[in-house]
Amino acid sequence: MCCVDVVLADLEREFKMAHDKPRQLALQPKTGSSQRGPGLNGLIDALIASQHALVLLRRSRSNLEMCDRLDRLANRLTRILAELRKPKNA
């Protein structure tokens, strides 16, 4: 059996890298709020921007209850976006 030595500096470095570059990135809004177009595409862009804002807010919170609430809201937006993106004849 092999033995691995891990020092605190290694753990801190890996944690910082994982925190700075998460594997799952939030969708970035395409345009600013003043440039969103009308109709379905504008609504989708607004929902993506809202999702992004929720993710940023969630990352800044340490309160687990608030984090759970924000996660549920982000999941709802994901389901709404999936529904809006379905083909019309599906």
C-alpha cells in the first residue's frame, strides 16, 4: 500500500483553485438589462441573468437556510427555462 503526504499548503492551494474555478459555471447573461429584446428571447435572457444573480448571491452567503432557499429558486428558474426552450410542437 502506498502512503501519501499532504501538507496544509497543498490543501489550501487546491481549495483555492477549486473555489476560483468551479466545475459548474453559472450561465452568463448575454446582454445588459437595458439591451434585452422583446419577446421570448428577451424573457430567456432575463431569466438567465436572474439565475446568474442568484448564483452570485448564493456564493456570498454562509447561512445554510438561505443557501437552500436560493438553490431552490435557481432550480425553479432552470425548469422554467427548460420549458420555454421546448419546441412548440413537442
